[in-house]
Amino acid sequence: MQNTCTVNKTVKYLTKKWTLLIILELYKGERYTRRFSDLRESLHDITPKVLSERLKELEREGILNRYVDATSFPVRTEYTLTESGLEIINVIRGIKSWALKWKIENIPCGQQDCKVCVL
């Protein structure tokens, strides 16, 4: 597969560890928005460095927007899914449906709406 292939380029950033889970956590937030500290709390094993890197990558790709409120102390930074980011939720739901159908060791999920899923 060529490096310029759309699938290849997209898979390179979407399949990095934590990326889809970060998108899902943003989706769960009010108005699809979460603060850095909220994301860090929800994704228990992620390091601050990796979270920061993934958020920057997702912002570059147009999956989320970053908003900094410097009028308060400490400075508040929030991340919100864009329309593009919201569409990826359908991909995540598709992965979930496939996994529940074909992976024998998966326990059926009680939450059909990923927005309320507690992972």
C-alpha cells in the first residue's frame, strides 16, 4: 500500500493507542467537550504526555477543536469534537457491533449507546 493512500494515511493516526478512546470520551462530554484533566481521569492508564500528543494530532486532523480560556487561573483548556469527529463515532459503533458479533470472548455490552458506555 502506498503512503499516499487515503486509508493508509487515516489509519496511521486513528489506530494510535488511545486515539479512538479519546474521541469516545469527548463524545460523552456535555456538548462533546471535555477538559484535559477530565480526559486524564477517564482514561486511567494514559500518561499526560501521550494524551497531549494525541490531542494535538487530533486537532491537526480537524477531529477536535481546542479552546483556551486564559481569563481564569488556572488556565482552562477544553477540547470539543468537530463535525468530522462526531462522524467517527459511527465508525466506533461499527467496530463495537462487529466485535460483539464475531468475537466469542467478548461479553455482550449492556449499553447500546456509546455515549453512556462506561468502558
